[in-house]
Amino acid sequence: MEKSKKLWKDFPEYGIIMLKFGHCDHFDGCDIMEYTFQQENISEAIELCSISAGGFKSACVTVSFVMPLCEKASAYALVPNVLARSSARYPDLTSIERKLAKLYGAELVVDVSKTGDHQVLKMGVSCIDDRFAFDGESITAECSKLLFEVLFNPRLVDGAFSADDVESEKRLLAERLASENSDKRAYAKNRCEEIMFSGDVYGIHRFGTAEAIAQVTPQSLFAAYNEVLSQAKIVVCVSGNTDLELVRKSLVEHTCTLNRAPVTSKTTFVKSAAEVKYEKEQEAVKQGKLVMGFRMGMENANDMYFARRVMSDLFGGSPHSKLFTVVREKMSLCYYCSARLQRPKGVMLVQSGIESENEDKARQAILDQLEDIKNGSFSDEDVEASVKALEDSFKSVSDSPESLDSWFMAQCVSGAYHRPEYFIDGFKSVTRDEIIEVAKQVTLDTVFMLEGTAEGGESDE
């Protein structure tokens, strides 16, 4: 069960940066809600971010722990899930839920994600905005206190986590991992990444492996928790209209005694593929899954990103793209066919559902569409449609406090926080020649085919 509402240069190392936007007089058609974003460093590798907007009825507080992705991924993924079950002050899940109910039905959520060569452990509380509370209560500040209590003051049994809590969360995490594997579309994508990034930490699943989950003990998990507290970059984000000083004070109180030794790491980028890796598996399903992994020619996450994002959308990112209009609609080779640029790692994955006997045709058709873009076989109208689709998508970031939090916290690994308008302006500045240039840098790295052997079986949808 996913416990998260998944939505979505360098600033000075220390100090406060205030970005105010809302007038939007630098680009047309603005419908982004007015809000402010503030970031400050509390101490080494501990940041406090705040997002304030007047039009929301809700608020949220989140804490993200950024760790290098490694073989301990399973243990680290279990940490926030076990912490969410109890604390020293709230010794069981019932007492936590009772406290959340008193906070006008606030909700505690947990998420584990992978961003480049980093694993991000996130816990948050969603609640009503302070101005709707009775008697001038600061609900957001109270939620932050609860969140910090759960994260930094856990309930321990004989110097480790409760064995019952650990076993329960191990079972749930293993079930979530198994659920992904039973979704053949997700399974094929994960297998393609495993093959493409064999020997690279990016090939590690954000939950690790079922075998590693089974090996976790209350003692080893507590050791992993202490590693997270010591080594992680910690980013707290408050979205809502509240007294930020109350949150800042509570954060300092809970972190000032931590034994910190933050670990920094960078994501490795491989610009081009040396050769094409190919692997095929068979399953008793009706619909085959073809996944193709491409290297984008990127040296870092900012390397001609605007042009690459527009190019990937033109290629397979929306209903007007070449993969959709040609491979799916005109040639009828795929049930679905789309491309997604994974900026933090500089790669692009093309996923398609096909009749297994059409594998070679579909693969060649996909490569032909990429070749067309390299040769400039697209119109200005095609580019405008891609830019407009990206603009509409990025404008939706301001739809809720949770989506704004997800937007900015997706950038917490680098610490370079940019508003959606920055990217919209960048997409609008992309030229035709830049699209062709970046398309020519794309190379095929890995092909994974999950061949369906059943006449009438599972279809994936």
C-alpha cells in the first residue's frame, strides 16, 4: 500500500533565499497561483523550506532524508514505515491516529523514491490551513511537532525497534515489491533498468530486494535509522500559512543533539551507449512488453535539459507525439507507446505494449521516429504543441500545497530550487536546431522484451 500522495543555479550554501512570484509578467497566459518560497540552512545539510500561498484551504509539512542509493536500500526504505507506527510519546498507531484526529483529521503519509543515484525517504502530515482552525491554533506547527516527534524520538524495545512493528512493515514492503512485479508493465520497466544499469547503483530498486527485506532485524534496522540521522541530507518543507518560527524552533530542538556526519554523493552520467544490450523473458500473458533504454548524451542534469525535454515530448511524451500518432495510431503496432526522460540520470525509457510477434516491427518503428527527429522531420506546429503541453503540465504544480511540496522537494537532492515558470520559459526558448542537436546525441543502450506466450491471459491494463 502506497502511503503517499505522489504528485510531483546553485544557491549559496548558507543564508536565506526568497523567491516571490505570482505576477507572472514574464510569460503569457499565467494562471499560476501566487505564492512565496523561502529556503534557509538550519545547520550543515539540514534545510528548512517554506511555501506560503493565500488560496489554499489545506497545508502540509514534510521531512525528506536524502541518502546515497546502495545495497542497504531495503533497510533504509523500512525506516520511515516503522517510524510511522509509534514514538516514545505515542507508543502505538492508535495513539498517533488519535492525535491526528485532534488535529482536524490530519493525515500522516510516507514515501520512498529514487532520484538519480539517491534514495529519498519522506514522511509528511497533511492538515487544514491555520486560518480555518478555532481559537487561533497553529495546526501546521502542531503537525510539525508530531512529525518531528515520530521521526526523531522513536519507541524502542531493548535498545531497538519493536520486533512486531518491524515484522509487520517487512511484510507490507515485501507485498508492495511483489505487487510491482505482478504488474507486468512495471516489471518490464524495472528489468530494463536492472539490465541497463548493471554494476551501477541506479539499477537498485528503491525498495531493494525481497531477500534483503527478509534479512532485516530490529537491531539492523535501528542501526540503519542511526545512519540515516547521521548521514542524510535533511530537508523540511512547510506548505501553508503558519508561524514559521514555531516550526524552526521545534526543528532545531529535535536536531541539535544529533551526531551528524553528512555524506555527499553525485549521480554518475554515461553520455552514450557502447553497445546495445538485449534480453528477453517469457510469461504466460497475452500482451508483450517492449522497453527500450536510451542514453541521452547528458553530462549532468542541466545539460541542455530544456531542449531534451521538448525533444522527448515531441518523440513520445504526449498524444501529439510521433510514437503515439505514428507507431500506435497509424501503424497500429502498440496498445500504448510512450517515452519518458529521466533527467536525474540522463536517460530515456520507451515503454510499449505490443503483440509479441510484432517485436521487431515495433522496435524498428520506434527507432525510425527518433531518426526522423534527428533529420528534422517535424514541423514548428509540432514543437509548439509540445511546449504548450509541457507548459500546461508545469502550471498545474500550483494546484495544491501537496503538489507544490512535491515539486520543490523533487529538487532537494541538488538544493537548486527553481519555480515552474523557470522551466516554462526555458522550454519556450528552445530552437529547432537545438532539438535536432540533442536528438542526434541519443543512443540505444538496452532492449528488454517480455514475450507473452498466452493466447488469452493477463493484458497489463
